[in-house]
Amino acid sequence: MNDDKNEFKKRGRKSAPPKKKKKGVKIFLLTLFFLVLFVVGYGAFYTLNILGKVNTTAISKSHADLGIADENKHPDKDYITNILLLGIDKRDEKDVGRSDAMMILTLDTKHKKIKLSSIMRDSYVSIDKHGKDKLNHAYAYGGPELAIKTVNQNFGLNITEFVLVDYDGLESIIDALGGVDIDVKKTEFKLVNDYIHDLAVLKKTDPPYLKNSGSQTLNGMQAVAYSRIRYVGDGDYERTERQRRVLSGMFDKIKTAGITKYPTLVNKLLPYVKTSLDTKEILAAGTDVMKSGMSNLEQERFPVDGYNDGKEINKIWYLLFNQEVTKKQMYDYIFEDIKPTPGNVNKPDLGNTSTKSSGSSSSKTSGTTKTSGTSNKKK
């Protein structure tokens, strides 16, 4: 397979410097959670039997431990339930892994919506006892509890629960749904097959190469390969869009699968999920979804364009952003159902963002923007 950095150079991308390849992007965990919720409608007894197989991991419920400030508790917003969704990249069983995908699932019974807010994994944030670093490093430093605390402290939220899925479960989740329908662009076709080759080598299996571009149903390996493309289009930003396309395709499959198929799907998928939610909490969330008639999935990405910019700090690429504006936009979207308005992408407003310190290096800071060329610095 051609190296991604060579692909980057050949296509003349200038919007973001290349980074070390990761093992994939894990936004698909949301669908697994939906399956667990929707199976409530099939019958309480059977649901309880299935949910007994959920891998539950307890975390602290202390607001101090989870970084929830008094002004962010929002007791008057009891119609909102926020859950942190984590997609974990692990090289082997002994590896703690990093959160390649970090999203906030919001169940909004007042506005009858399910919202998904993705947070850019390279966002430059403060991590308790680790200084400034990339958002996705929080999980590696302290697991889901520190990941929740980091999101709450940097974005002013009140999250107390998480749902997690690891890389090994992604292909099985998509295959269990019968694949996803994706329109593969001509510019994406070759890179999809390159990633399929890599995945097949890792799994020691025959690669299911795509035969052509265009609209088609992708199986698990093909869909994961598609979601990993970074250096075509607008770099990491467009990769996030690909993730959303796969997610939407999965959501459509779930809605059309038919309720009698939910238990079988859930049985196949539960081994790949870990959560802090217990059976009663999952049932309560599922009941809220069913009673309120929530059926639409809305998605946003933060920080919003015009309020972020990529820079190199200690020879590592980070996404700097306007923290105060982003906090306000996330609160308005999650709690008040007000969509964010982008800023001026040609002159990003970063507010009072500081680049004086980093949790991963002690060298001096540089200010090379993401549009300065095709740097090959590693993460």
C-alpha cells in the first residue's frame, strides 16, 4: 500500500499536516447503543435478559471527580441526558489505547431529538495533572473517567456516563447490520482499497477490494477503511464527514431492520461494548427515547469552523480553538437546541488561547499554522 504521506503530497493537500496512521476511526459505537435502547420495545423480560450481558464498568459519580462545576450542573435541564461515546484504538490486549473518536450523545426529550456532537480529537485542552495536550490523550492517561472529566472541564458540560467500543468490534457491528450504503467518490476509491489491504493483512484474510467507485453497500472492513481516509478533500475535517456518513447509514439500517431482528443484533453486538450505565439506566434511557418519539439523528462538530486553527507546538500538531465561544456554542446546541454559527475561516478567532505549555514536551513553542505546508512531524 502507498504510504498516506506520499498520497498527501501527490494530491497537494495543504489544509493540515500529515499525522501518524491510526488503526481506524471508531464513531460507530453510537449505533450499538441505539440497538440496546430500541430493543426495549420488544419486551421487558427479554430485554433484561439481554442487558444482563452488558459489560458494565463503574466510575466515580462525584461531580468533583468528573470535573462538573456547580454552574454546569443544570438541574433545570432534566430533559437532557448526555453520555460520552468513546471509540478506542488498541494495538494489543495490554495496550490501554487512545480515544480515536470522542462524541457526546444527547437525548433531548423536550425537542424530541437525538443529537451527536463530535469533538475534534486533536483539540488542545487542559488535562488534569497532565498539562495541555490533545483531547484524545485523556483516555490513555486515565481511562473513561479522566476522559469525561477533561470534556466537562474544557467544554463546561455535566456528563456522568460513558459508552465505549474498541476497534475489534467495528467490522462485526457493521456486518451484523448487513453493511452500509455509501457513495464512494472517484478520488476516494484507490485509498479505500489501500486501507482494505492493510486491514486484511492485519487480520490475515483476503482483502474484499471495491471494484468501482459510486453508490454501493460496504461491508464492515470496507466501511472502516472508508472512514480512515484523511488525505483526500479537507483533511481531518472531511474524514469526520465520512464518519458521519457511515453513522447515518448504520442508523438507517437499524430503523429499517424490523423490531423482531433487534434482539439478534444486540446479542451479536454486546460483546464489543463497555459502559458505566447499569441495566436500569439503559432501560430508562430507552424508555425516554420510545415515549418521546425521538427518531431523528442530528449531528454537529466542535470546535466550529472559524473558531479553530491548527498549529505546531513543540513540533507536534494541535488544534487550537476559542474555548469560551466553543463552550457557549456547545451549551446552546445541546441544552437549548440552537445550532452553532461558523466564524470567519480565513481569519479564525482563537480568543485567549494559550500555547505556553504542553503536557507532552518541555521544548519551546512554535506557531506554524496548519496551512503552512505538508510537515511530516509525528503525533
